[in-house]
Amino acid sequence: MKHFPSRLAVTLLAGFLALPVVAADSVAKVNGVAIPAARAQAMLAEQRAQGVPDSEQLQNAVREELVRREVLSQEAGKKGLDKKADVQAQMDMARQAILIRAYLQEFVRANPVTDAELQKEYDAIKGRMGDKEYKPRHVLVETETEAKAIIARLQNGAPFEEVAKESRDPGSKDRGGELGWSNPGMYVKPFSDAMVALEKGKYTSTPVKSDFGYHVIQLDDVRPVQAPPFDEVKPQLQQRLQQQKVERHVMELREKAKVE
């Protein structure tokens, strides 16, 4: 559920359990209509999940907010707004969204990501990273002839940063062709193969062709890869793997469904 409009309402429901109630199953009555305690309990649970603390002010605000909602709901009913087709459609969609959320929450509880799955994903990512990071720069041109001309200028002493201004790569041309630190898997294979074969401070003596054009690559530096500790990235990995499980489950249900 989204935050309420006011700051007070954001923390509105934290103290509900301490509220005096009209009856065992209600928190108030408005024009003879009881406000179910279960409704407030559901709202309170969401606020508790956000770590909202209890206070007397919040306890009083809970009751007032629920009363105002009931007042407005009754007035809308008097005007027949609940009978309008577009309003009914929105109410149906809201109910459906709540059911979907409850179903997916139950699925996540029943299908948690295991420590073994997390470790396997972490090891796979480390494997793709390799044991080194590279800091290259490049010039990208359209033709092999242009690339050879760039190499000739470098051989004649032209600074790489200067010739990089002619690059077709808008993201690096204004930085002297610099691409920053990354692992070889970040680049297309022809580029990464040529890059890892270079010695530090050297550039490619022949043009490197890729789907983007022709590259002249210089390797500025190399360093051992610094993979973050497992415990540091565990929450992000858990969130990603859990989302993947949910997506696979939804796709499986979709494939089984008979859609006409």
C-alpha cells in the first residue's frame, strides 16, 4: 500500500493494538456502520513492516483516519459512485492486485533462495569476472583504412588522446578514448581478445574489427580483480535470485493456462 498523504498518516497505524475499540471486532462505528478491526490489522501490518514505532499520537490518528475513510466511503455510496462501471472496474483491479500480491508473497515464503543457490551464483559471477581488470582506451572508426591511418599517426608520435577525438564513440571520445576499469566480458569478443593480448602501455598494431566498426586499442593498465566479499553482495544476490524464481513461476503458469 502507498504512503498516506500526510507525514502523520505515513506512521498512522503503528499503535493500533493499544486503541480502545467499540466492539471486539471493530475499532469504531460511523453512522451505525462498524469499522472492522481486521481492516486496521491489515493496514497495521504493512506499517510495522516499515519499522514504524508506536506512540499515543499515532494511536489516536489511527482511529481518526479510519473514521474519515468510512465517512467518505459512505458519501460515495450515497451518490451511487460504487455502481459506476469505471469505478467497479478499478475496484476489481485493486482486489485482483491484492490477491496477486498475497499469492506471490506465499510463493516466496514457500520457495526461499537457499544459501547453496546464493553461493553458486556468487561463484559463477566471480568466474565470469576473471582474475584481472583492464583499463583500455580506444578509437573507433568506420573503415579499416581510417584505422590504419590512426595507427600510422600513433607510430609517428601523435598522442592517443588527440587522435581519440576523431572516434565515433561518443561516450569516450571526449575522454581521450578512455573506457575505465572493466573485465574482458564487458566487451565484444574481438575487442576483448585484442585487449588482453596487449602489454601495458601498448596499442594494437593492426585494426580490430567488430560489429561497431574498426578499433585501435591501447591498454593503459591491468590490475588483479577485486571481487566484493560474499556477505557484502548477498542481499542483492538474494533479491535477484528470488525475483528470477518468481518470474519463472509466472511463466510456467502462463504456459499452462488455456487462453482463448
